[in-house]
Amino acid sequence: MRMMVLLLFLLISAPVWAKPGDGLILMGPPGSGKGTQSGFLQERYHLKAISPGDLLRAEVQAGSSLGQQAQNYMKSGQLVPDQLILQLVAGQLDQLKPGQGFLLDGFPRTKTQAEKLDHLLLQRHLSVVAVLLFEIEDQVLVERLSGRRICPNCQRSYHVNDNPPQRPGLCDSDSAMLVQRSDDQPQVISKRLEAYHQSTVPVAGYYQERGLVQTLQADQSIEQLKSEIVGLLDSVLQAKIVP
Ligand code: AP5
């Protein structure tokens, strides 16, 4: 009997994902907290996280041809050409394990990327279950990005005041020395914000028309945002499971 109760409790409390091959999109301006929440969501729902920003930084660090083509755009705060990004994302989608859900962090950022993503998903029998749109004032973002430090190994992100590591300057996960991203400089931050307003805001409209967008006020604490997202997602997922 005690075993039955325990099993029932585990079934009720365990987070369930909608169905195999379903995915999430995290959309929002630079510094709005997409990467921070992505780390948490991929663990909670066992999703494969696909972040073109992280992938591009790894390519730049490795000195690959793709990295060399991308780095000047990144350094100056511009979007990397669609064709390079789509190539990266398609490769990642092909690595999904059978039945695994996925999370797209910072993709798509242009209308072309959104349209091409539809094709990539269709070809692979995958679909998007929700788009989480992080909304926040630009002024807050400048402060957040200036104080951000990242782990060069695992890409985990911290903030010197709001989200510090347990030991100053060292990553909690692998003890690597934290660094500042080269595009987290004030002039580059304003270019990145410009690119967001110009090219990515219209993409939110693309998904709004399909009723997929869940808007979040991102100017709240990391923990508050986490629980708001879990509440939202659990109801979206529940609605998909219950006939
Ligand atoms: P990318 O790496 O994707 O950068 P981004 O979108 O500009 O987003 P960030 O990583 O800067 O911010 P975030 O929202 O993840 O915030 P985070 O959680 O770290 O892209 C970099 C570049 O690659 C682009 O500029 C472009 O050149 C290229 N690129 C990438 N994708 C592309 C695409 N699809 N098409 C074309 N080009 C592409 O948080 C920020 C800070 O705030 C941290 O310090 C964190 O600790 C702190 N923080 C987080 N949440 C909170 C909170 N709730 N309260 C207080 N502090 C918080």
C-alpha cells in the first residue's frame, strides 16, 4: 500500500513533457534571462537545448571556418547570416534522441529563420508547443549584461551582484575561471538591442498569429520567473495531454 502511494506521488509530482518531439522557443532581448531559464528548463523537462549563441561561441573558440565567418558579426552586435544559423540548428535537430523534446534558445531571430524552421520541423515530424516571450525594459538589460560573467567551459551564466557564483570568479559546476563576453560592452549591447527590435520583434508576431506565445515579465527575480514559467508550461502541457 505504501509503495502504491509513493508511486502515485511520483507520478503526480514528476514533470511531464507534452509528447515526444515537441519543443519550446525562448525569445527575448539580449540579457532578458533566456540562457538562465534554459539551463533550468532543460533539466526539469529533459530537453535538448539548442542555443545558436553558445554553439557559435564554441565554433569561434575552436577556430572553425564557421566560427571565422561568424565572429565579426558577433563582435559588432549584428545578427549572423541566416544561412549559417540554419545550418547549425539543422545539425542539432538531427542529433535529437528518439522522442526527445527540444528547446530553442535565441532562435529564430528573423522572419526567414522562422519560416525555414517550419520546414526543418515538418521534415523531422517535430513541432513547437509554446513560445516564451521575455519582456523587459532596455535600461535593465544594460545593467544585467555589464555584470554578466560566463563559464567558458559549460557556458553557465552568472551576475556579479544578482546571481553570483558560490566562490567568487569560479564556476559552481566545473570550477573554471569565469570570463566576460566580448559582446557585453556598452556599444555592442546597444547594437544587439537594435537588432532585436528591428529583426526579432516581428518574429513574435509570426507566432502570436498561431496562438503559441506566452508573454513573461522578465524583470522579476530568477526564482519568481522560474515558478511563473513552470506554472505556464504545466498548464500548456496539461491541456495537450488531457483529451
Ligand atoms: P546569444 O548568445 O544568443 O545572446 P543574446 O540573445 O544576445 O542573449 P544573451 O545570452 O546575451 O542573454 P540571455 O537572455 O540568455 O540572458 P542570460 O540568461 O545570460 O547570441 C550572441 C550573438 O550570436 C548574437 O548577438 C548574434 O551575433 C549571434 N546569434 C545568436 N543567435 C542568432 C540567431 N538566431 N540569428 C543570428 N545571429 C545569432 O542573463 C543575462 C544576465 O542577467 C546574467 O548575468 C544573469 O545571471 C542575469 N539574470 C538572468 N535572469 C535574471 C533575473 N531574473 N534577474 C536578475 N538578473 C538576471
